Amino acid sequence: MLLPLYSDHARRSRVGLPRKVQKFGDAVLGKSVEDKFKHLLDRLLEGRLIPFVGAGISRHARIPNQPDFEPTMAYLEQRARSLLNDLRDHASACDGLRYGELFNCVARRSGKERLCKALEIHRFVELAPLAAHRYIAYLAREGLLSDIFTTNYDCCVERAFIGSIGAPSAGGFQNVDDLKTIFDGRTYRDHGRLRWTDQGNPTLIVHKINGCARAYAAGEQPASGILLTDAELESFGERQWARDGFAVVFRTSTLLVCAFSADEHQFRFKVLELLKENAPESSVGQPFFVTHRSPGDREEEIITAALRIEPDPNGPTLREKIDDRLLCGDDAKAMGCDGQRTLQADCFFERLFHGAIGRLLQRYAGPSADLRQALAYAVPASDLWFNRLLERLYPGADDQDPLSPIFGRYRDTLFAIPRLAGCDSQPDPGPMPFWRWVWAVYHPEQPCPNDYDWYLPLRTDHRGILLLLLLLVTLEVLKSPREQVRPIVGLGLLVRPDAGKLDAQVQPAWPGLVVVREGIEVPTQPIESPMPIDPGRLLLRVTLPTGPGGGIAQGRWQTRHRRADDTAVLATGRYFTIGIEALLTAARTPDRLNASIVAAYARAPAPAPKAKLRRL
């Protein structure tokens, strides 16, 4: 049951509405959701935002095809009581105990190793990542997140990170140079404060302060390293490597505390103790809290202690003081989490990713960006193109959607992880829509993987990704992408502009544009491994179809479409290639891009009408 909020909270937490502003120390009270989220984005882009996530971020994670295994404290408690029954011990000695006290009671009777096996800690490594884990992985791939602290045993963040590189999740847990896990003093000595790999890629370091299921299953960490009992959790502060890691974060960065519970004994005492020991003097570096509901009395006690807030009978209430460092369930609607009464971790990290992508696009497409400067010499009025791109994706604020400049348009079309049909929590394991299209541009010879994630960071090839976005936005195909954008194996990304804007004589034979990368030759036979990313420019292939019985000339393309009746249709034709720079130069302004494409299509030579179809 939600506790009632003070009456002014709802009014001040909505963006664009009037709010009371009060001074308290060096902080300004009465910040809106927009103000608080901008603060988080500022710290994220500075590389000074460190997530600290609790059990709530993995609560809905499941092992594929094994829905009965739940990574929740209630499930672990049930398993512990089952062990007591198997031991035929006096279970009444543990009656009424919960969580850490219960585990402590059971461990004294069975031993720690047997307790860990009964709780199936080794199976936590098999949990599939949720959307929140994947968005954290994307931010890490972009070099925005370098560390994450967690009290969880599972490996969901690690699996999401590995999957975004291109390793199938079904292939088991794999070590990569870009990912490091710290769970004891030895691993902290080897990987602590590591930022970049020898290949120049950003590193994600996962600090697992309660132990790691993968290390336990592999025999790298004994059962004593899995903290379960109250006695072990209370001695957490004696883990010098964890204390040192926290101290560095508290003094230099903003700790983003998310998905924690006031029932977590360890957080309530030892982590809070470290927070108070290393609390910064300025409010800029103070921890920021994200709770799925309005904080109750115990959560409020933790937050006020962490922020070192003292009650003042003549000043603002405690709730008003912590509100500036808090996003909670009542802010879900203002953040665009439609249909949710609580602020789930999936939605929060999705919005954090949307805001970060907007900031990166402004960085890579801004007036001083290298791509913009390079095109300025070849494309007249190049500023019009990039201004149109940024305005369409992240438009100015309006009364209907005040947060649109932060989160952007086309969120579901471009940057949202699809969910499995009929499931509210489990995400589709495949890539986001836009990255499915990016795959078709870079790897047209292979179908996009649907059984694991794939993500190409903007920092890896921001020129190619930006030009593709520029094309899709200018042609206005994102309003109905299912009809106008389609990856085709063996060809590339097929883009069909609105036929209503084309000349009547062109419409019947108009196949659309095929977007690929320069240097990528579409093979007649599929190859086993994806081609490496070519550093060349983005190209457009304007196709000239000849129909199923037409001819094939030099520069042919071919695709097979499998029908429901198990018959295959072969489409063949010719194409000519034009660089996107040349197309933009010919168009001059974004409004003339369709006309420029039609003109290029009309100038191309027609296919040979009587050529024979060769056997493939």
C-alpha cells in the first residue's frame, strides 16, 4: 500500500507546471522531473554517474524455458525452509525469521556450502537479461558508464554486455576484454579502476559486493564468498576492496541508487555507513535515488541519512528536502512510462538511454562535429540537413509532451527493445528496430540475429549511423516504418519513400532505395562470419527491377522470399550506385530529396528487356 505524499509533491513533480522553489544550503528545492533528469544526464555525459542496483532490477528475470526459478528473496526463503525439512531438523527454531536471519539459522545447521546448493546460487548465472540490463550495457558500450555496483549474484548485466557485442546468449557465459567482474580482493587488484582496453574500447567493471554466481559455479569463489546471512552482510564493511571502491565513487561521482529495498539488511546498515563516511560537502555529488514507489518511512529514513539531512521544524519537511534527489513511482507518468503506476527499472534506464542518445547525437551532429564540417565543403547549406535531423528526433518542448526534447520522438520506432508477445517483462532477445536496420546496412549477406542482441555504438562509426538516420528522417519513413523500411537478406536495407510524392510515371516501377556500405559486395552465396565494418562512406543503390522473368545484367541483385506454402520467389534486377553526399548535393535542401531521388532514377538506363534468366 502506498503511503500518502505531501500535497505539494504531485504539483511540483510535473514538468511545465508551476512549482514552489525554496533554498536549502546550496541546493534549490522544488526541482521538476525535467530538472532532475537533466542533472543525471549531465553527470552521465561527464562519466561521473555510477549505478548501484539492488535486487529489484532482476526481480522479473527468468531462465529461458524454466519460469519456475525466480531470483527473489521470497523464492530463496522458500528453498531454505525446504532444506530444513530435508534435514529433519527442528524447523521451529527458524520460525518467524526472514531473509538474512533465516539463512543464518539454516547455515548453522547445514553448513554454508549446502545452503548455497539448496538455494541454487549456481543457476543465477543462467538468468536472461531484462531491458534495464541491456540499456546499461548500451551506455557502457558508448563509454558513458564505466562501473556498476550491485548486491545481486546474477550475471544479467554481463550477459547483456556480451550479447550487445554479438555473442549469442545461448552459447554460455563468455569472457571478453571489454568486461571485468570484481568479487574479491584479487579481482579488484587486477581490474579496479581499469578504463580502456588495449584495443581502445571502453571497459565495464561490475562490482559484485555480495558475490558472483558465475565465479561460484566455476569454482573461482568459495561458498563463503556468497554473502547471505546477517552476520556476513554486517561484516561487509570489512571487505577492504569494496570499502575502497565505494570511497572512490562517493568522493568523485554521483551514485545512482536504484531498485533497492529497505529490507536489504546490508544496504540499511553497512552501505549507509559508507555513504555517511564519504558524503561530499556539495549537493552535486550526493547520491541520487530511484524508487519504484513513493518511499515509505524506512526508505525515507535511509535516504535522509544518506543525504545527511537533519530535520528543521522551521524549514521544509524531510520529504521536500529529499525530493530533489529522488525519482519515484509518482514520476512514472511524467517520464512517459505509460500505463505504469510505479517507476520500474526497465522504464527508467530506457529513458536514461534515450536522453543519452540525444546528447550524443547533438555532439556528433552539432555545428563543430567532424561529419558536419566535412560535408560543408560538398553539400550546400549542410546546416539545414543536420538541423532538420536534430529537430525531428529531439524537437522543442510543447505543452503535450514537455519531456520530448530530452527523450526524443520515435522512441518505440528506433530505440526501444521489443517485448515478447504476451509478456510484460521479458524482452525480445533480438536487437532494437534501428539496429536491425543498421545490421542490414553493414552485413547484408546475413540475416539479422533474432536469438541475441547486437548494438553498434555511435562512437564506433557515428558518420555512417548519422547518415542513415538523416536519410530515414528526411524521407519521413519513420511514421510508418513497417511499410516503408525493410531489411532484405542479400540486398541491404530497402527504403521506400512515400509513393504519393513521386511522379505518376515512376510509381508503378518504383522499388525504393537500398542502403549499404561502400566496399560491401553482396555475395551470391552466404558467408559464415559477418564482414568487418568498412570505414568507407554510406552508399545508396537505386534499384531497377526486371521482374521474375526479366534479365540480369552486371551489378545484379537477387533475393529469395519464402512463402507460407513453402515456395520461393526470386526477385532480380539491376542497380546503380550513388553516394549519399552526391545525392544531398543534388537535392540542395531536405525538401527536395525525393525529387533528387526520382531524377537519379529517371536518368538510369533501363534494364535489358529480353535478357535470359541464368540458373543460380
